[in-house]
Amino acid sequence: MRRTLAFGLILAIVLMGGCTSKARPNDSLVVAIPTDPDSFHPHQSIAAATSEIAFNIYEGLVKAAPDGSMIPALASEWKIEEDGLLYSFVLREGVKFHNGRELTPEDVIYCLNRLRDPEVVAKARDYSHIKSITSEGNTVIIRLDQPDAALLAALTEFGAAIYPKEAEDQLSTKPVGTGPFVLTSWQPNSKLVLERFADYWNKELPKLNQVTLQIIPEAATAVSNLLTGHVDLIPRLEAEYLQQVEGNAKLKIIDSPMALVQLLAINNARAPFDDLRVRQAINYAINREQIIQGAAWGKGQPIGSNLSPAMGTWYQDLTGYYEYDPAKAKQLLAQAGYPDGFSATLYLPAPYPLHRSAGEICADQLAAVGINLDIQVIEWATWLEKVYSNRDFELTVIGFDGRLDPHTVLGRYQSTSSRNFANFNDQEYDQLLMQGLRETNPEARKAIYHRLQTILAEKASNVYIMDPSQLAVMQKNVTGWQNYPVYVLDLAPLQRAK
Amino acid sequence: MYWLKKLAAMLVTLGLVTMATFFALYLIPGDPAALILGTEADPEALQLVRAQLGLDQPTAVQFVAWLRGLLRGDLGNSITFSRGYSVAQLVLGALPVTIPLALLSVGVALLIGVLFGTVAATERGGKSFIVQYLSQISLSLPAFWLGILLIQFFAIRRGWLPPSGMPAWSTDPQGAALSLVLPIITLALPRAAVLTRTVRSALLDTIREDYIRTARSKGLPEKVVVYQHALRNALVSISTVTGIQLIQLLAGTIVVEQVFSLPGLGRLMLSAVLLRDLPLVQGAVFAGALLILLANLLFDSLYPLLDPRVHV
């Protein structure tokens, strides 16, 4: 018996000895991502997880830059008429699709016309002011029926990517774009392989020959892979795993704003939250610093309204509007007729640890002023149906992704918006929002969005908590990481130092 | 006749399982279209996506359509998890991970179970005590915790094995085999504990039988008595329990494949349920049910070989 066991052990060790860490060539990189893309068809895909990868495969007329501005992509230059009703885009010469064919104005017209058809594409809403798309020589002309200051930003989104018409039916699994990388293989639940597109119009990019996107759902497992060198980069590490990588001499951590607005959402239409004083009391009772320390390990910036500081000049700092003041909160509650506080339910979305921890801390802080919350952690599908679609909730914690244009972000609080699940309702807000879309003067437009953010704070619409940091962790020799105020993963400038 | 009956029972079970899954998915909350659109959804977009996915049809109509497809050998396309892939493609891609994982785990569990169970049954005192104690511990280990612990030690500290993932068998067979080692240990240990106990009690039962006393009194060496006489006769009950373990183990792959990021059937099923990908859940459950029924069939057909008194 003893001999058999010993033999087994030796056999096992010999088998294991096959050593696992394989040296990778210098021009390739392995990136850990948590989920599979939903679909690579620009008109089908909704998931942020897809658009962040698609950013490397497809391009639109214009694209987002790391500073939040819009830079030329398939259009080498563009002009907007003063009345804001006519956009002309000059197409870049000699751009090729991954299938080898050259880009024509007809491709642009075809893709954008399909995109704005609400019978075919769920995202058509953002392009509804387009009246016609035509071409003159190498120039694509877009005419609007009313000024739409958010249009240029909308054209940077994955939905507005240009693809060759003949590839229409294969795009969901075999994308064909003009971007710096070509998707060469996709094994669901396992990995995606991107390879350098040799005919990319920008000869400087990409720096790498091959990028493997390894799908690893568990953050703990992703960290293990990074520590053993099986993975070179985790673009979005959850803050709770920070301590496992901090201080590791082989790794570096780059933290930058995520442009995500995390909030304790309040159902403004439901009693007792329909009382401004109650909402203000909740705002005074919340200690943002404590949440940032407790839920995000200190990695986040406090916010005072529904816009992230990453939005540059659009952003209005309102963090001081409700200084943490539990005494004032109690006083306001008493004025509203709740001297002993009240009880309510707080729904937290199960798949988001950051929102769950923040919610638990909020509950604790609110209990201190007499508002007792019954915490219910619910599955994402249930959250979307119950809280988001049916608006059947009192309080919840959630985050909204950043977009390039403030209208897209703040439009959510228009009283008639179907995305307005907090039931915010304010006449001045509705009017200003429409004005902001038609305003073509940048300075006047900026003033409008500052005012809109202020209204959201004044009316204590929700408790705006923080913009959490995006923690990108990578091997020390990886360079070229770029952070964006929108949800993209820019692989083209990445390289590995020798 | 026996096999015909078996086959009929299998088909009925499969039918019931698929029907139950289909309707269960309609009872749990969560609209696939809402999941696709997330926090950017509006009613028009929801309606459009529902129509595109065929979800605007009544449940019964959808079920009949699915059954029709099945009869033609078409399981449909996934709708929320990597859209555009056919369910058959995804399920078939997952089998080369899950089948070897399950079979090897049960093999390892059986090996450990027989070795340790025999020790526990035949030795007295210390050794037997240690074996029983170990089996108690491994029985109560949560799979995900054990998995993370193994990764920590064998992958991070020692660097002997990959921490997760699995390359395709066709491109890197050695890598694929190596990446299954830790998942197999994770899956096999609790099963081995159960089998150790089964082997022990089965052996203790048979050792009391008359023919064992006869064998001993003939002067046969103890090893021959235990391995050739006692164990041989204990095999029937061991194989019954092994069959049950294999089925439980298939359910256990859901957790283990998630922890080790293995692209197997369990993980596919989990992704599909979380994303409410109805056709994919249907297809994956169908495949899982088929695997379990085949495993049952395999173990049923073993009985006559193990015990000549059993006839079919």
C-alpha cells in the first residue's frame, strides 16, 4: 500500500513538473476581461463590455480621445454649419476594411441610415434628429431637422461604427471594421484573439502584434493569473483586491477616474421621498468620504450631482452642497413629520460589489438619523425589471456609465424620459435640457449644463456618492496605457518594454 | 426488451426535463430584452429587441418552435450570451472540457476511495482514525474555497500549474491536461470522502460473511482475502454510489468551472441563466440531462459484469 501511494505521488510530481509559465513573445499581450462580448454587430450590441473591445476593431467618422474631446477617425476633417443643421465630413483617403476593400462614402451612408432606423436598431433614439445623409465626392453630408449638440459625441459610439455592407450577416461573431486590430478567433467563455491589422491607416499603430483577451469571471482568479505572469493586464480591478497587488515590485497600478456616477437613487415619486425635506435629510445624513474609504478603499472622488469630474469643463463642483450633518438631517426629518424616522427598503444589485458595499454603509449612516433600511440584495435581471423598468422601489444604489456629451448623461432626468427611473420631475430642468440640445454656442451650452447639475442638487434628486477610480493593474514592463472618460479599452498604443 | 424500456424511460425523462426548464425560466423574473438593454432601456427599444428575439410570442408557441427545431437537430442560436453563435456550437465546444473533467474526477475519487476505504476497514487504531478524520474534513470543504486555496499554493506560490483557463486540446494537449489537474482535485476530494466511507462500510459488511471466514481459514494471505474476495463483492454497492457521485459531480462542475475559468458546460449554463439566454439554457440543460442519463445507463450496464447474479 505504502509503495503504491509513494508511486502515485512521484507520478503526480513528474506530471506537474511540466512547468506552466510559457514565455510570450515581446510583441504580444494577455489581458483579463470578466465576460464575453454580447455581439460584435455595432447595431446589435449594447453591453459596455463589448464596446470597450470593439473600440479596437471598428471606427466611426470620429472617435473619443483620452481627454474627452472628439478626434478624426474615418473622417480626416469635418465642418458644422453655424445653424447646427448641416455637418460635412471629409473621408480619409485610402482607408481599408479588414476584408481588404476600400472605404467609400456609400458605406458610411448605408451604416448610418440603418443605425437611425428605429424599426431595426434599438439605439436609433440618439440619432433621431438626422434628416438625410448624402455624399458629394469624398464628403459625407448629414442634415438635421433641428440642432443636436450631442450628435458628434453620439457618432463616436460603437453603434456608429462603419462596416462593409457585404459583411452585414456575419458581424455578430466575425466583425469586419477598419480598426487597428482584427479579431482572429473567439472561443466563448475562454478567450478572444486580436491581431494587428497590417493595412491600418495610421502606420504608427498598433504597437503590438497580438493581444489575447482571456475571459476570467472571478476577480480573485484574474489576480492569481496576474501574479503568476499568465496575464499582463487587468483593465478594471475591483478595489477590494487592491491589497493583493499593491506593493508588488513586478506590477504597477494606474488609477484614474472611471467617469461612472455612483448614486443612492431615491424614488422621488413615492412617499415619504416625494417630500423635498426627506430627500435633503438623506443627503445630509450621508458621509461620502466614509463610503469612499469603506467601499472603494479610498479610490474615488466625491461628487455632488449626476456628472463625473472626468467630464472636464462640463462638470460643476457641487460636493459642498450637502455637507455631512446628521443633526440637520434629523431636524429636516422632524420638520417633514418624521421625528422618529421611518423604515424603507434598499435594493442592491448582486453582481456589483462596489454598489453593495456602498449601500450597506449608506444603510448604516441612515440608521444613525432614524431611517431604518431593510437591505435586499437582488439579482441583476430582477433589479432591471423591478427597480429600473417598473420603478417599484424606494432606494437603491447603482452607477451610470460616462458618455462624451453631457446631454446624454443628464437627459435621464427629463420628466418624460423612460430612463428616469428615479421619477425626477422639474419643469425648469425639462426646459433647459431641450435648450441645451439646440444651443450651438459652447459657452452658453456649458452654462446650461452647470445649471442642470445645480437643479439636481438643489432638489436633492438623489444622493450622488462618488466617481470610483478605475484601477488598471499591469506588469511593470507594459507601457502606453491610456485612460478615457468613456468605457473603452485602447489596446493600440500598448507595448511591452524590452 | 430491457434496453427498449430503458431507452423509453430516458426519452420521457429528457422530455420532462426540457419542459420543466422551459417553463421554470418563465417563472423567474428577468426579461432577456431588459438584460440586453440594461440601464439605457426605453419601451420602444425593449419592444424591438423582444420582437427580434422572438420573445413577443406566447410561451407555448415558443416551446413548440423549440421542440420542432430539436427534432430537426437545431437547438437555435444564443440570444444574449455571445449572440449569433449556435447553441449546438457552444454546447459541443464545452463538452471536451466537462466530460474529461467529470470522468477523471470520478476516477480519482474512486481510486482514493478504494485505497483509503480499504485502509479504514482493515486497519485498526491510528491509521483508520486518520483516514476517517480526513474524509470528514474533505467532505465539508466548499469547492470554491478549496479551489482558491489550491490556486494559491500550486499556482501562485509554487508556479507548478496554471491558475486558471484551459487551452484547446487540439492546440496544446499538455497544457489542457495540466490545467485540469487542480479542478480535478477540487471536484474529486469531497467525492473521494463519500466513496471512502462507502468502501469502508461495504467492506466491513462483506468481511463478516461466511465465505471470508472460509477464505481466511483456508490460509489465504490477508491481501488476497481483502482485495480478491471482499472488495470484489463490495463492488456492487460501490458502483451504485459512484454513479450517484458522478451525477453530483456534474452539478459541482458549475462552481469549479467558474472558479478556474474553464470553458465547460457548467459555466455555460451559469452564464446562460444569469443572462436569461433561454435557448442556450435549454440547450445546455438538455445536454447536461443527456450526459447524466448516459452515465446512469453506463452504471446500470456494469451491474451484470460485477455481479453474475444480476440479469437483464
